[in-house]
Amino acid sequence: MRSLLIHVSKDSLSTALQAALKAISANSSSRVLSGIHIQAQAEGLTLTASNISMTIEYKLPVKMDSMIVHKPGEIVVPARYFYEIIRKLDPGLIRLEIAETLILNIQSGNTQFRLCGMDTAEFPRIHYVDHPNTQKIRMKNTLLKQIFKHVVFAVSSLETRPVLTGVSLQIDNQNIRVVATDGIRLAQHVVENVEDYGASPLNVIIPGSTLEDLLKIINDDEGSSTQIEIGQKQIRFISDGLRVQSALLEGTYPYVDNLIPQVYISEVIVKTERLLRVVERIAILAGESVTLGVYPSGILHLISRAADVGEAKEEIPLEYLEGEYFRVAFNGKYFRDILRAIDSETLRIRFAGKERPLVIQPVDMTSSTLFLITPMRTQDGG
């Protein structure tokens, strides 16, 4: 198919583009992978973008007021240029047409662009082949977002251990467990008795970057759901015209249960929002090292120092204190990320010793959520 002629509303096209563009790598060495595949068929318009490991496909169905297909066709055009053009056009219907080989004409009112395209034959596609071992699970979008947003921030950004750049997903009958760690912090979220998915037990590693993008583009309307299709090497998310396909990470995720302290020296409860605001303030000076101290007076004391810059101190009253007082230093940015992932009004901090991770848990959540952060060594041994 070479010829293409459609009319599509700017709002619809912009929404689809914003979703699909998340699959395009800023440093792609392939010209065709820096493009977006535009395909018009009788039933609507499909936009596809890919970086090989992940492909995003967004479908706009035919609607008389926002999507009309006059002639089917397809072309690949430079994604960034196409998006910027569409973004700057006036509201209303946009005319897209291939009038000559590999040239896309874009018209809105009196504005016209001619954008050079590329051959569609080289562009990767999502192939929908049902393999016997593919497992299919349908999940409410609200649950899907809740599960992954609590942990995805803790994946590693380093490729030295590829499995740590992903989130471990385990599903066993009615229980879902997700874990992410970068070796310094750990986030775990468990939901029990949600639904019997009728699938064989699953244990896969999903790239964290895929989940971060997915959480931004799927809607969280109460009635919306996503079908998750999990094969041996790939995972696919299908929801409301959106299709996201990604390679799974190969390897074995480390066993983390032995990292979670079972015996504690001290336990405190504090208001989540207040602690977050304090950490954000004092980490301005030394985000890499913030010292937290708990004193018998029922006060949580936080301090940060940066050589040749200055010092910040702040105190917070505790809601609850049990056990010995303690003092520990940690990475302020990592601690802040954990606090931002907690929805609970109050949180529990457990101290198991200077050589053990600090345990942080929401107090008033029905599901089991747990975070660990490894203490930093300081000059005074704290």
C-alpha cells in the first residue's frame, strides 16, 4: 500500500503520538527506528514505534468527527519531526496524504508540510501469534498501576547486572508479588487473594523502562483493564487500543527474602508526608548522605552536611517509639524515592542494626508493601 489519505483530529493524533514515542530511543543508530510507522486501514489508523526490545502500537478507530480513512496506505516518517509538526498545528482536522512515493503531505488550514518518509518493509511489527505456552491474564488498570508503581523506581540503572534493571513478577494462583532492587534499596509489593487467574505459576523479569513507560500511558479509569500476555521471551500489554510488547529479561532474579531482617532493635512510626517534606528540604545540601537519628525523647532528628556548602537540621515528633534509640546515615535521594512511593498516611521504620538494611513499611495499607535501604558508612562509624 503506497497511497494514503486520511483526516484525523489534532487531539486524537497527539494522544496517540505521545504514547507511541515512548518506544523510540533518543540515541538510535538505525534511521528507520527513529521513525514512526503510520498505517491507515478501513477500520482506522495505527501508529507504531519500536526500539527492537520494546514496541508500542496505538490504534485510533474510525470516528466521523475525529478519524476518517479515505484511502488506506502506510509510510514511516521521522518521529520527532512529525510530532513537533503536529504539536504546533492549529486545533481541528489534519489531512495526511501520500501523493508521491515516500513523501507525506501534512495539511491543516493554510499550513502545509512535506515530510520525507522511509520504506515500511524494514520496520519491525508486533506479530500476534498464539503460542501454546503463552499465558493470558486480564487485570484492572487500577490494580496494575498500584502493583508496579510501588517498586519500579528501585530498579538499577546500571547494565552490569541486567536482571536488576527489571522488576521480578511472580504470580501464583491468587497471589501477585513484584520485587525490584538496585543492590542499595529494595521494594517489594505483594497482593493476596486478588483473583484466581487460572494460570500456571509465573516467574518473569520485566524491564523497568517498559513498566515506567506503560504506567504513564495506560489510563486508570475504574472500568478499564489490560490483557497481559506472557510468553517465554516476551510480554505484551493490550488495553484500549494500546499495545505494548517487550522482551523479557533473561537470567535468574536474586533471592531477596534473606535480606529482610526478621528481628528488630527499634521501631518508630511517623507521618509520611511530613517526613517526605523534611527529607526533600535537607537533601538540598547533601542528597547523597542524610543522617537519621531517633532519640528517647520521641523525636526524629535529620541532618545533612556538605563540605564547603553548609549544614541542614530538622526534627519531627514521632507517632510511636519502641526499643533503643539509633542513628543511621543513608542516601537521601533513595530515601526520598521510597517515601514518594508510599500512599499511607503514616509509615513504620524498623532498625535491625548498623550492618542491616533499614526497613520501611506503610502502616495503613491492606496489601503487603516493604522497602529496604542499606545504610551508608560515615566517618564516625554511623
